[in-house]
Amino acid sequence: DTMRRVVRQSKFRHVFGQAVKNDQCYDDIRVSRVTWDSSFCAVNPRFVAIIVDASGGGAFLVLPLHKTGRIDKSYPTVCGHTGPVLDIDWCPHNDQVIASGSEDCTVMVWQIPENGLTLSLTEPVVVLEGHSKRVGIVAWHPTARNVLLSAGCDNAIIIWNVGTGEALINLDDMHVDMIYNVSWNRNGSLICTASKDKKVRVIDPRKQEIVAEKEKTHEGARPMRAIFLADGNIFTTGFSRMSERQLALWNPKNMEEPIALHEMDTSNGVLLPFYDPDTNIIYLCGKGDSSIRYFEITDESPYVHYLNTFSSKEPQRGMGFMPKRGLDVNKCEIARFFKLHERKCEPIIMTVPRKSDLFQDDLYPDTAGPEAALEAEEWFEGKNADPLLISLKHGYIPGKNRDLKVVKKNILDNKPAGNKKSDLINAPKKAADASNPQNEAKLDEILKELKSIKDTISNQDERISKLEQQMAKIGD
């Protein structure tokens, strides 16, 4: 009993959250009204992306982080989908590449210009088609370049090689009911899913087999979430039979009983978990709640330790979570959220109070950097690798990102293996053909025409937005 009464030592006991001042918010944004339990917001050290209401299709905004204040109605959007966008995710290895999943059954991958959009973006780098129903989940592989997972309402999970635009793994017979969420483990060798049939499954996607599963992870009928922690355990949120919100911790090697199970309250918003592997803190943001609760996960009972709650007046429609390399280490900032209201996005900063101005290396162990540890092909062939870590001691300076190039494989090129020798003989000849001056002139001609069409389109776009502004003025 004396042990119980002693307050547990933790450097995160006094973490406090603070919303930024009004002029540092992003105002006048029409946040999407789609009824879907994704976070509607994705952030990285350069940009904040927000799914917005769009007439006649699906769109999201991409704003440079510094572009705070009122966002003009005519601000360009990413608007190539024909149905509402349901989920977006920034590529962890390229801060200018973002994937989106939509009700139009497609996944699109976009390249954002270095300084943000000046014109609306309608042409994705690649369209990934393979789902037969709306795509509600997109999640990049944590350590392999250009590997993207998508999950749709067709209960299928597809893993794509974005660099070739191909679906390389299709898990379409593992889920009998709607998939609520999918989470990669730390090195991307496994995924875990939470589904409407109340099961949590641990899947080896390359072997296409279920490694572990738990029925009735939470007894309640409302949506669950399951995420991998850095040590390989699984954290879930869900509802009890009495509709109380619960959180639980599981060991996938033995899913019989949870390591820990806590009941929270009787609110009905789905709890979205955001996890920081460096500090082992989980932040729970309920959709429609006006608070963020946070817990520290440790090896000692009760394993999930409540730290504190950040409360505000307004309920949240969605939430973005900044990767560690986008935080201000000089201010002891350990997390930053981007909270979506009806009409604005408000950053919330979580800080550990410290008196010293020196770099606090206990708060900032080396964290996942922007370099991919593996190429897509290596991962598909069976290799695994942990994230490549970087130190934040001198802050993080975003480097130059290479453009995403998609090389679609030509099915006709797959000749039988017997022709290898003749291919080698023909290769130099093909190369010579390409450098033919006639071909070069033709190529120049096509490029010129393309450029002139693009210029015309951009001029028309500007004209349209001016006319819309005039109409709005007359309307007002």
C-alpha cells in the first residue's frame, strides 16, 4: 500500500497543452462534413493538409505551415477526385508527397510544389485503381520507400508500389466486415487492423496470413481503433457493452487477456489514438470531444498511466499530429496537434516545463528521419529494416526532396527469359533510334504544345477565380 501512495516518477507528469494565439491559426476553412471517422488532417514539417467541403468532387487544402490567418476562398486546392476525400497521409520519406483515398474508389498520390500551391492541382502523379468500393484508409509504409497501403469498404487491403503504380499485395479475404483502421508496426513487417466484427487481427502482409487475432477485443458495437506500439504490443480503443469508452493494451503473442484494460467515460465519440514512439506517450482525441487525454505506456503495472487532459471549449472535427522532426526542441515541445473546428484549424502545443535552455536529450532521443531504410522492391522481396534515426540536437532542417517518379511497367516488356541474349544485341540499336534528330524535333514540338495548353489552363483558372470573387461581392 505504501508503494501505491507514492506518486510515480515521470518526466511527463507535468506536460501541458496550450492553443496558439488566434493569428497563428488557419481561419475560414470549410472542413469536410463527410461522416467518416478519419482525422481529416495530416501535417509534416512543411505543410498542413486538411480535407475540405468541395462541390462536385473531393478536395483538400495544402497550406505551408507559415501561411496562417484567413485563407482566401479562392485558395487553390488538390481536387482531382470525383467523390469526397476520406483520408490523407503524408509520405514519411518525402515532405512534398501526399496520398489521398476517396469515395470514388481510387487512391491518388500527389506531388506538392516546394513552396505550396499557386494553382489548383488536378493531376496526381499516379492514380491507384483496384478497390471496388470507397477507400477510407491510406497509410504509408514507415521504412520502405514508395510503399503505400490502402483499405476500402470492399473489406480489402491493397499494398502498392507507388514507384510503378502497381498493386503488389491484395488482402481481400481476411476481413468479413468493414475495416476501421490499419496500423503498421515499427519496421513495417506486420500490420494490425480493427474491424466491425469486433476482431483485432495481426497480419503478415507479404506471407498473406493472419499471425494473431482477438475476438471481441471490445464488446461494444461502436468503432474500434488498434495501433502498434514501438515494443510490438498493440493498443486499442473501443466501447464496452454498456457503451463506456475503453482503452486496452495487448501482447500479440498472447491475445487471450489484455495486459491492461481501462474504462474511461460514456461519451460516444470514437477515440483516435496518436502515438509517439520516442516518449511512449499516447494521446487520445475523441471526435466531437473538446479534450485531448494523454497516457504514458511503461513496463510496470498498471502499464497505461494517465498523465493529464488538455481541455478547450470547442469540439474537434478532426486532428493532425506533427512528426517529431517538425517540433521546436528549444521550447521543450514534445507534441503538436492541429485541431479542426467547423471553420478553422488551431495548432495546440504540448510542452514539458523545464528551466534550462539547453537541449534536453532525455526528451528527444534520436527520432525517425526522412530517409527511407529500404527500397520498395527490397521490402516486397522480404527484407525488413527499422527507421533510420536522426538527432534533433540542432533542430531539423528540411532537405531537398527528390521528385516522385512513377515508371509504369509495360506488360509487353515481360518477354520469356530465353530472349535475354538477343535483348542485349537489340538494346544499343533502340537507344540509337531514340537519339534520332527527327524524334528530338517531334518531342520538342509536343513539349511546346503541352506548355502552351498548361499556360492557357492556368490563365483560365485565374480568370475563373476573379469572376467568382466578383460574383461573391455582388452576392454580398
